[in-house]
Amino acid sequence: MAPKKNAAQPAPSAAATSQSSTTAAGSVPAPAGAAPVSTPVSAPAAKSAPANWDKVLQNIYSYYMNETPQRTKLIDVFLVFIAVVGALQFLYCILAGNYPFNAFLSGFGATVGQFVLTISLRIQTAAANKSDFPEVSPERAFADYVVCSLILHFFCVNFIN
Amino acid sequence: MWSLLSVAAALFAAAASAVSTGGSRLLVVLDDVAEKDTYGQFLGDLTARGFDVSYETPRSEGLTLFHLGERKYDHLLFLPSKVKGLGPNLTPNRLVDFVNTQGNILLALSSTVPTSTSLVSLLSELDISLPIERTGTVVDHFNYDTVSAAESHDVLVLDAPSNIRPGLKSYFEVPGGVLAFPHAVGHVLGSGALLTPVVRAPATAYTYNPKEQAEVLDADDLFAAGQQLALVSVVQARNSARVTVLGSAEMLQDKWLDAKVTKVGGKSVKADNKEFARRVAGWTFQEIGVVRVNSIEHKLQETEELNPEIYRIKNDVSYAISLSEYSWDKWVPFTLPEDDVLQLEFSMLSPFHRLNLALTGTTEDAAVYGISFTLPDQHGIFNFKVNYKRPYLTYVEEKNTVSVRHFAHDEWPRSFVISGAWPWISGIGATVSGFVGFCAIWMYSKPVGKSAGKKN
């Protein structure tokens, strides 16, 4: 039941965010009221846009904070961390050259691989996708993730020599 | 192997007597054996140097150059003979075979005797041409001997030759001397790379046939003139066998070896024919200008193993070749002519390196030339090749084949040795430790996460 609930809820909020750019409506769950207000006002829309964006981002943030399970948040933090590490390595490669090229490949490849694996874990464990993976329990997904990650690390450490 | 053999041969030769590296059996072919007395001093000198001289006339029955397929003589000396052809035993073919089996030939010609057709054919094989009528005398109205040829001008007096080509050994140079060339036959050299002129006629010399062109020499009938005419030329075949053409046989005769000659407007001086004849014969019969390779050593620097069969790319190797040169009766260290270098090629099909070898050491009888260098970044089958071929010197062509392999997988520098790789190493470290931390938090916080997810 929970996944269905989660899946159903984002739909109205998405509608709200798309419309709220033209309206001054602040509250998220007001899809009905938003439509009539937006139509007559076109000139003030530009004025109120920055404030709207604030609201939008705040909405997204608060929705994310409220609706996302804690372990999914953990995954997201880890994803951001990996993306930063990968970006730094790539930046270093551009600035300082790729001299031990195998080192660059394995260092950067480790982050890319880890990122992909973590995304997979997120997809498999997100409550919203429960129906897509009826046979994969979160525990099973995590075990797969750990095994695949260890293989990846083994490969990368070998390759960096 | 070759050097071992040559060392053995040299030891044997030294034990026998001081003699040429080519062997001691010398056959002198002349018109009449009694004629040898006119060359007594020259031939006596050869005998004294250890040659085992036999005399034959072209007509003699027992004359043969080969016995059971082996050379019977090591060297041939042709003195002028009146026979038109030299007979079935000295056909041009046989003579070429003789050269091909490393026999040496010294041809002495004279304008007073027509050259045998056999020798003319041999010379044309070597790209040397003689005047058409096989007789022709070189005259020079500015450089003749005023004592013996005041009228006929056919005894040339020349300054002793300096090397026509620079950068050669000075075997034929007699500093400050003069040479007398009585009744010389001039010859013209073709474009063959193995031909080297030793003495050329002066610019004012020309050749003519005294019998037919005594009165007037038509320009169309002129065979050659000036520097075109060579008086002494040498050929060294690809097997290092030597053929020398001496335009004037009479300069070997006793009366000309030490003759007093007077240049036009000059003083009476002693001709240096004796010294020159000695050098011409010595060079032709392989007593000088013979280079021997004693040993070749190549190795990885800072190791002891000699001549390994395999190297790795970018290895630092050193190469050394030991060379000796035979000088009349002993081996001496080989020294390069001025302005010449000994080069080493490190080649696979084409040379990847062509390096000048430097003299690194000298012993009593050998000079060592060597160099250290880094192998190219290319794996394959390579040769250390020394290809030193110069006129007057026997050819040195030494090839040592080695394999050059690429890096083995454990020969690369480890990443942690290369400071440039440290950011990526720490990147992997960050990823792995991040993963470990993530797993720990994941497992620790799982129930909380679930309940939190359910609550929300």
C-alpha cells in the first residue's frame, strides 16, 4: 500500500509546481485554486517569478525532506559525494594531464561505477519501484550492491597498479 | 666464430713467418723466367717479406690456378708478356674465379708490350678500360724525366700521390717523394664504387699509340687525357680480394727503383719507386690495410653478462668492438683515418640509431671502439651492425642479432611511485571508504530508516 500512496502523491505536487510559476499561490496542495488565478494575470507574472522560484525550490526541498525515506536520503548523500569525487578527479585530469592514464581511468572509473551501482541500489530499494521488482527485497538488493561494488573496487585497485 | 678463425689463422701465419694475412703463395707470371732478374730487387724484397714466390710463363704446361677446386696460389703478379692471349689456364673467367675465391692480383702493364687480351678482358670485367689497340703510351710534355726521356717524354715524373679521395688511409702516400713512370699505360676507370684511383696522370698528360699516331694525334682518336687517365688504380672486390693495376711495370725494375730523375727545370732527385712499389705490392697482397674484428661485446649497462640475446625496450646498453689492423708483419690497433668515423647501426630493417663509435681503449694489438646508448622504444628483432667499408681497407660488416622485448607487466612503475597518480589513488580511496561508510550507516540505520519512511 505504501508505495502506491507515495507514487500517487507526487502527481498533484508536480502539477502545482508547474503552475505555480505563473501564480502567487504558495500552498502546495491547491491544484484546484491555482488554475483560475493564473489565467487573467500575465504582466505581474514576471515580477513575482523570483519569489515563485523560491517557493518552488522550497516546495521541492520540503517535499523531498518529508516524503523520502531516510535510507534513500542516505543513498542520495552518497551519490552527491561520489559525483563530487568524480568531478574533482576529472578536473585534475583536465588541468594536470592524464600521465599515468591507467590511474586516471581506474580512479575516475571507480566513481562512475560506484555511482551506477548506487543508482541501481536506489532504484531497487525505492518504495515507489516496489512493483517493478517484486522478487527483489531491499536486503537482496543491498547484498547485490555490496558484491558488485567489491568486484568493482578489486578491479580498480588492480588496474591502478 | 670468424674472429676465432682469424686469430687462429694469424697465429699460424705468425708461426710460419711474418707474411701477409692472405697467405704466402705468390705466382709471378712473366714472359720468360729469366726475365725475373730485371725485377730482382723487387722480387727479392717480396721473398724477404716471406712470400713463397713461384715463376711461370703463360706457355708452361703445368700452370694452373686451381687444384682440386682450391686455389693453388694466394697472389698473382702479372708482369708484361708478349703472348697475345694467356692460354687456357689464365682465361679471364679463371682470373675472376681467382678473385672470387679471395685471390689477389697485381697487374703490371707496360706500353712497350701489348697487354694480353685475357688481362684486357679481366680489366673490363672490373670496369677498367685500356686503350683500344692494347698499347698506348702516356706522355706529358711538362712532367717528363729530362735525363732518360728528353726527346720522347714518355717517362713521367710525378710528385708522390696524396690521396685523391680525402678521408682514406695514407697507404700510398710517400711524403715529399717523386715517382718515375717509364712507358706507362694509362687506363680509364668506370663508375664502379669499388674502384679507387691511386695515381692519376697530370693534367697535361695524354696517351697515344706511338706506332700509328706518331706524327699526328687526331682529337677523335684520343683515348683519354689529363686526369681522366689513371696510372695506378686499385679495386677491392666485395670479398676484400684486391686487384691492382700498375700502369708501368718498368718502375718495378731494378734500374728504376732507385733511379735518379730530373724534372723539367728541376734538380736531379732519387725517385721513390722502391717505397711506392713496396706499398703497392704490400697492399695488393694483403700486408697492409687488413682489418680484423677481434671481438664484439654488447651488454646491459651495469651488468656483467656479455652478449645477451634479449633486451628490453629503453634499456641502456653498451657496445664495444675491438679492431686490429695488419701492418706488414704484425697486428696493430686499428686507427681511423682522419675525418672518418666508425658507426654503429641499431637497425630493424632500417636503422633506429646510427651512432659514432668512440675509441675507448687501446691494447698492444687492438683498439676498442664503443658507445653506450638507450635502445629505442620499439620491440622486435634488431641488429647491432657495424658496416665499415672504405677503399684501401678490408671490409668490416658485423651483425649481431638481438631481440628487444617490450615491458613485462611487472616492470612498469607502480602508480604510487608516480606523484601524478596520487590524486586518482586518493580518489579510489575516497570512493572505497565512502562505500564502506555508506554500508555501515545503511546497515546501522536500516530500521530507523524504514520506520521513518513508513511514518512519512
